[in-house]
Amino acid sequence: MAVDKIDKLILNQLINNARESASNIADSVGMSVPAVTERIKKLQDSGVIKGYSVSIDNHMIGVDVSAFITIISESSKFFEDVVNEANKNPYVTKCYTTTGTGSHILHVKTENSTSLEKLLRVIQSWPGVKRTETQLILNSYKSTTPLTILQEEIADESL
């Protein structure tokens, strides 16, 4: 699906507030509510919009440890095994494949250092995992969506 300027304006509004009403979005982009609703449906059906989520304060729910775990695999034949194990594990929030020393980088969140240690033991037992390297995340100073990219593209298209 080709995403045009209006779609980007709609996406920009939804990135700022996923609960924004179609009526408010329609007013801001200068379209009718049914037209905006249809565009949102097309963005969802085509996979541009993957879903809607809630941003929470992990500390307030007792999830105090966040880390990146680099997985060094025995060989590339275990690639899918690592991905499958990561997808099954509730503590793994993201699984990336990378270039460099490791084959995968996992973003994990656990309650405390004890639960992180248990998780590391589990990950180290996955098929093909030779070793892991862990970086604790001390603080997050920026966490954004592609909002700025969309805003720049919208501005460029207006020129």
C-alpha cells in the first residue's frame, strides 16, 4: 500500500494519541469522518498500523530491570530456534537479528536482578546458544516512534 500525505497526517495523529476520535482526526486533516475511518481501516488491513498499545510505567507495576542480551550462537543453523524461543518467552519484549559479534539481541524486562539471572540461565539453555552478553539499562532518556520522520516527510511534501 502506498502511504500518501493524508495517511501520514492521520498516522501522526494516532501516534500522538491512539485513542483520538475519527471526528477530531477528520477535522484536522480536512476530510469527512467516513473517509478518515476508511483510511484508518485500509492502514490497518494493509499492516501499516500493526495495532494499538498502552504505554505503562514499568516501575509502578514492579518490573524494575530492563536489559539487552546479545546472543552469540554456535552456528547460523540455530537462527530460527533462537527466534522461536524468544517469541515464547514472556520476559523478552523484542528480538532483533544483528550484524557483528552476536546473532540476536533481546530486549528483556524482569522484576529484579534475581529474575534476570534466572532468565539468563533459561536463555543460555536454548538450542545453539554458545554464550550471552548482558547490558543493563540504567535509564531511558528517549523513547519515541517515527513521529519526527513523519513530520519531516509531511513538511517536505508541503513544499
